Amino acid sequence: MRNILIIDLAFTIKALNQSKSIFWQIDENVNTRSDHEVILFSIQSEGNLVENPLKKMPYNLEKADWKEFKRS
């Protein structure tokens, strides 16, 4: 008989941990051919989880000459 010992770690940030919007489960249907299991998780959030880098973009894309861009 095989002993089953699985120690896999998942980390989170404090804001997610407090929101209680993280759901996870072990998918036993996937054969990983190792002693690790596949962990499925979903995050449900009403706000942004990370800062959107496009909001800090140093370029004004509205001023771009898109016709010239397409020609090059």
C-alpha cells in the first residue's frame, strides 16, 4: 500500500486572504505522474487584484499616428 503524503503550498496576499473570495480544490482526475497534485483555484474580486500598468503608461495613445504605424 502506498502512503499518500502531499505537501504543496499556495501563497496569497493579505488583501485576498481577507476577502474570503478564494476557492481551491485538488483535482484528483489529472495524473501528474509525480507526488504532486494539481490545485485548481479561482479568485472572485470586485476590485483590481493588481495595478493595471496601462493606467500608468507614459504615452498618450490617442495622439498616435496609427496610419503611419500601419505603414511601417
